[in-house]
Amino acid sequence: MSDPYATLGISRSATEKDIKSAYRKLAKELHPDRNTDNPNATERFSKATQAYDLLSDKDKRAKFDRGEIDADGNPTNPFAGMGGGMGGGYGARPGQQGGFRPEDMQGFSQEGMDLGDIFEGLFGGGARARSGAGMGAGMGAGMGGRRPPPPRKGADIQYRLKIPFTDAASRADQRITLSDGKTIDLKLPAGVEEGTQMRLKGKGQQGPGGAGDGRVLISIDSHPFFRREGDDVRLDLPITLDEAVNGAKVKVPTVDGAVMLTVSPGSASGKVLRLKGKGFSKKNGQRGDQLVTLEIDLPAAGSEPMTELAKRLEGWKDGSAPRSKLGM
């Protein structure tokens, strides 16, 4: 894979917030549901997801920045630095360059000991033919060389899951069917929102190094009367004129079910009441609130009830009174 920073269009000094923001933007732009006629978008979406997965993991990002792993998360050189460490420390004496020398083997009895067998087991059949300085050179070169990369895992499988608005707010468990036909129940994470991605470890395709992962992209459905505002849920609640003037207890829908709400006497249209803990979950596990905006439902303009009401209110107080607060 190409440089994950370039894939997300961010600099190497990008913060976690920058990384998340860049991925969200690309996820919305390249989402397969929005690009059914553009197969390149699906590939770019997969690469962006892989880049986000690496850079959002602090440990993986640090290893990538140090050059210890590549953009796919594979070690770049499992034995990097070992050759220099062994060559520089073996047989070194004060004032001398470190390294293996044939004379350093003096005093060691080789009777009954096949050094070729030892080094053959470590470095392969070619070591049997080496002796003396040849073995020393072979040791430094062998330990500094590359070992074949470990077998790769299978490819990840992308899933898209659209969940109801109320389920997202209450974090209700969601059932999803995997590519192998099995179904599992997903527990939604705290702070779930549009574009949240969940990883299902080992639920991807099989490969020589094991199974890849499943990746579930969350999409939240709209609602006929609830709307989200940050971690809060907003609702416009119609009430009658009598309920506004005299006060009342009214039933109000919430994402967790209906509750009773007290409307104070003399409540005006536009007044906002708060139901604590009835919103979306936050990253810390706490929940936002539901904000209920009162809307007085008056009779239709020109109707007989509205005309009668206007006559009864006529002369109740100076017509300019409602605008007195504006200095008029």
C-alpha cells in the first residue's frame, strides 16, 4: 500500500483529530453506496480505511514512523540491527574495532564439535563450507540479511450496516450476517456516529497467515421526528393552547420510549425543556440529553374557532405589548 499519510491527504505531524477528520471526509466521498458506478471509489475507500486503521493505532503509527513496519503493517526487517550488534561486540578489545577474528577462536577445542553443523542449522547449508574468518564474515552478513516476510493474512471483508436512529442513540445490539452465512450480535461502541467503523477480528477471508478481519461501517438512518445535534436529540412537541396556558403533564416520545413531561402554566411557543440522559452516548459512556421545543398548536387561520378566540382576546391588553421588549 502507498504511504498512509498521502492516502489520507495529511502531514506526518497530523493529530489524532486530523486523522479522524480526514478519514471521515474520504469515507463520505468514497462510500460504495454513493459510488455504485465507480469501482475505483471502492478501491480508494478500502485503501483509506487501511490507512486510517494503521495511523489511528498509536503503536502501529509509531512503528511505521520509525520504519519498523510497512504500510501494510508487516515488519520491514525482523533482524535489523542484529548483524551490527553481534559483529561489533564479539571479541572486541580495548582500542580495537569490534568483529570476529580467527585468532579469537584460539583456546576453544574443536574436537568432536562440527561448527559447520551449528551454523548450518542457523543460516543454511552454505555455512558448512565456511571456516575461520569465512565463518565470521558469514555470521555478520547472515544476521544482517532479510528473512522472508511472514505469510500474509487473508483480505479484510467490508460490511455496511444501517441502523435505526433510536438504536444508535440507545446503543441497542445489532445483528449482522457474515459472508459465511453466520450471524452475530454487535454491541455498538460509545460515541457511535455516522461513519463509525467496527473491526471483527478474524472474520475476513482466509489466507496463508490466518484470516483477515471484518470491518463494519455504520450508517445511521434518519427519523421522522427526532434529529441529532451533537450528542443531544431534538424534538418539536405540539401542545394545545389550553396546555400552554394552564399547564399540563403530556406524554413525550424519546429514543428509550415515551415519558411524561411537565409543561408549566403560561409556557410560550419556542420554550425548550430538557430530558437528561435521553440523547446519544458520548465517548466516556455518558449520554447527551433530549431537548424538547414546545410548539403551541393554534386553530387554523380563518377558521371559526380561531376567529372566536381572537374576539375573546381583543382588548385583553395593548396590542403593542408583545413588542414592548423591542422598544417599540
